[in-house]
Amino acid sequence: MPLPPVGIGMVLGLLEMLEDAEGKEDIFKLARGLSLELDDIEPVIEAAVLLGLVKTSDGDIILTEVGKDLLAADINGRKAILARQLEGLGVFKEVFRMLNSTGKRSIKREKLVDFFEQSMSDEDAEQLFKTIVDWGRFAEVISYDPQTERLYLQNS
């Protein structure tokens, strides 16, 4: 799956814990401190790595400069940083391309999920859609109307 199925709030929580640990922590110690199994924290770490907010090395998780900048920013700054990071992700590039290719800069949920289903299971495609909506809404790059089941490109 191109994006780990975790909410952006979990990623931000992970960053705050790392900040409390002065920017670096043993992954196993971090999982224990959260009363989580390694399998439960791995997707959160994977998401943070994908977003360029942390890196892993020799069993440690370390805040990157982008992660530190995000933590130091106010809420609007955090959204702007995450928007920049999302623009670099392949799946978001594809979603933006699809949204921009329509005159209305919107797409039906079903069309996007069908597109994802070409390369993954139905369940994974639905989860990917939910993750895109969660991350994209937080960064204010996309919006979603559950009534019409349409995904919209936010005006920049």
C-alpha cells in the first residue's frame, strides 16, 4: 500500500514524543513507553518516514530538520509544511493530477477508489482513500464532501 493506514494525528503524536526525548529514541523503548507492540507503531513510523519527518537508523528513530520545523510551527505552519511534504508523494501527485484534469477540480470517491483497486485489494483501496482524505484535509490541500462523495482540490 502506498500510504500506511494511520491518521495524521498519530504521526504528530509520535513527533511530539520524539521531541520530549530530545529528538531521538530507541524504537523498542518508544513502543514500550506507549504500551504498543512493534507491529502497532511500525505504520506510524513508516508514515513519518514517508513524510520526511523522521528517519530510522540502527534501531533508533530520529527527528529530521523538517520534523523539527513542523513541531516549532504554529498550526498554519504545520499545515503548510505537511502540504509541501504531500506534494512529493507519488500517490498524492496522482490524486492531484486526476483532480486537476477535471474542469471542476473534483472527483467522485468511487472513481478514485476504482483507480486504486487496479493495483490493490478493494479493502486496501478504501483504506488508502480514507488516509488520503485524512492527511489531505489536515494539510488543507484537498477537501471531501461526504454528502456528494466528491473529493475537491483546495484553492491554493
